[in-house]
Amino acid sequence: MVESVPMYTDRQWHIVCLRSANPEMKAAHIAREIGISREAVRQILNKIGLPTKVGVAPILPCEFCQRDIIGRSNRRFCSRKCYADSRYIYLKCMDCGIDFKRREKLHATNLKRGQIFIFCGRSCFGRYFGHLNKSTEVTRILEILKENNK
Ligand SMILES: [Zn+2]
Ligand SMILES: [Zn+2]
């Protein structure tokens, strides 16, 4: 994709240059530099999509639910619940097909240990592998599931 080059007026271009050369420069400072009002600078910055405030970290939405975070801007989640939920992933049981959640870390560990089968619990596992019951693979997976459900 070719990015279209925005066409700036001389004044806008001047502001873009000043702002990119001095990212910390306040709108009031730019205004003095160019000789226009602070409000005019703010409007131009808005128009060309540059931040009007400097030195203030943008408040990003909650990483889990995408809602706005109220209060301190250095938080990644809007609530304890979102923080806790963000550590879970939803998996589909290979036997009964229901979605269930499991801690992401645990799932990663399981994969590392070679557990490519995903079951919501032991009974689904049992149904799926009923005919293989004595194999070492089954025993190993059963052990992993037992640990998971602790
Ligand atoms: Zn949230
Ligand atoms: Zn299941």
C-alpha cells in the first residue's frame, strides 16, 4: 500500500517540523515560535493528527475488555477481574466440544510437555481415549490433567 503524502500548508508544515524536532515542545511554545495563538496551534495539531499535549502518556484501554481505564494511566487493566481473566485462555474440549478456560501459563506448560490433546477434564479424556487406556501416553496425559485440576 502506498501511503498518501498529506499536503500541509506552510504553517502546518512549520508546526510538524517544530514538533518532530522537539517532541517535548508545548503548544504554547510552538505558538510563540510561529506567532499564532495557542488555540490555533492546538487546532492545527488536531487537524493533522498530532498530540496536542506533550509529556502525558496516552491512557490506553484495558488490555482485556478494551474499556477505558479510569484513573492512573500506567495501569494495563481496568480491574482486578480483567487482570485475572487475561491470564486465562479459552480452549475447546476435544471430546465434548465445550469451551472452558485454563490459565494461559498452564496451557503453555502443557504444550511444552507435549500434551497436544485438550480436554476439559478427566472424564472427557477417558471417553476419547477409552480404548487406549493402558498406554504410557495416556498415563502421562492423565497425570498432567490431574495436576491441572488441582
Ligand atoms: Zn477491563
Ligand atoms: Zn469435555
